[in-house]
Amino acid sequence: MKFAIIGTGIMGRGWITQCSMTGHEVHCYDGNNEILAGTIAASEKLTGKVAKKFKIDDPDFVSNAVKNITTYEDKGSFIEAAKGCDVFLEVIFEDLKLKCTVLSELLPQLPANVVFWSNTSSLDINPMAEAGGRPDLSIITHGMNPVPMMPGVEVVPGAKTNAETVEFTRQTLLDMKKAPFLAPNIPGFWVNRLLVPQMLDAVRLLEQGKIHVEDGDIGLNTSLGHPQGTFKLHDFVTAPTMLRVALQMYQASNDPRMYPPLTLMRMVKNGEYGASSGKGFYDWSDPRSPKARDLSQYVIGSAEDMTDSLK
């Protein structure tokens, strides 16, 4: 099968790796040439981690997977390649207006039988489906990060998605060794509808001075079986992504629990994005042994503290 994938950031690279290592031909593009340039090397590294984790003995596993990937700096060349693909997968960051703009430009240029998948983690599929002009063939496939390591994929049909598209998507994901499950088309779907409020509540407790990073994560890891605590997960998701997701979910639901806490906004402003920037709730100077940071400067003790923090 052939996949055209637009967006080669963290999630895009995860899907590129998943598709390529399960034998599919992958054609990918990103408007940022710098990000695009690192795609194949990143996929090679990620495929190696998969081989190690799942004890894959094939010495050619990594090299064979990478051979399936083609990158395009020129958008026109990418579109031409996409015309021969079975699936067009969009992995652009969480900005509904941008997604719809891109889809309204690209999807009408593709054959009518190309299925459209979106990896969005919280956005309504219906506006994207209409923007692309093929609502019956449009569906969300929200993979967990990192995609090749995490089997779960939320499958979210739109109002006009036909049954054939749902079944094609489910079977294709099963063939790719994923664990697809149907989720409702509501803000955050199923996983983030439960997870995001919890993560935001944790940050609120931190800025109230009620919990520290290390204690919070040890508690969830040892008491609820989380493979990593909520603050470490924040750092992998990145603060900018959490901010976008929270705001999109708040705007869609008007649920006050979805409104991002002040600390999250300040961390984005200060460039404390998480593992990708080297500093977030943890100091990632040594990625193999991140150290929980003292974030007492973000504790809000009074109205004066809050107003001072906004200066």
C-alpha cells in the first residue's frame, strides 16, 4: 500500500516509521525543509528502537524500512506522488484553520478514491472532511506517541464517513499491527477527553504549591501504574502542543477544566517546551536521566503574585 504523509514532526515521523517498517511505501512532505531534512535519520533511529524493544532479529529490518521512505522538498512533486497513493495522512500541528486551508488546496488534486486520514488529537473531523471535499472518505486516526511503540489508535468517523472507509481503516491498522478502537467525535475524543483534564489539573496543583514534580510523578507511577508520571508526559507532549490542545478543547466544549493554567502559558513563553527544548518540568540535559526541576517560581500565592507573573 502507498501512503502520502504531510507533516514530519514528532507524530509525522512516528507514522512514517510505522508505515515504512510494516512494508508500505511512504511519500512525505513538510513545509519546513529543516524538519523534513531530518526525517529519514529520525525514522531510522526510531525503527532501531522498535527492533530492540520487540527483539526483532532481522539484520536488514532497519535498512529495509528506510528504503520505503521518499521525502519531497517541492510540494508539486509531493502532490504528483500522492496521486498514486491509497491514503493521504495529515499530521499537521493542532491548528484547525491551517489544516483546513492545506486540505482544501491539496485533496481536490488527488483521485476521488484516495482515503483521507487525520492524526489530530482533539479536533473535529467534520470541518476537515468538508474542506477536503471527500467527507465520505475522511476519518481520524489518532495514534499515541511514539506511534511505533504504542499500539492504540483512535478511529473517529465524521458525520458523513461511510462504513467502507471505517472498515478499510480498521483493517489497514490491524495489518500494521496497531490496536484501533472507535471513539466519539467530541473534543478530545476518548483518550484526551479523560487525559487532558487530569494533566491540566496536575499543573494547577503545582502552581498552587500543593505538589512537586518528582513526588507527583512517583505517585502516579507507583500507585496507578503509569509508565511515566503526568509531568514527564507533559514534557514529551511538549508545552506548546498541550497549550494548543487545551485551548482547542476549551473552545469546543466551554469546559473550564480544559482552560490551560497560567504556568503552562508561562512555560511556552519562556521556551520551556519539555524534552525537545532540554527544559520543561524536567531538566533534560542528560536525556537518559532527566532531573525534576524546582518550579517554585511558578507558584501563585496571591493576587499580587499572579499579576506580577503576567508582566
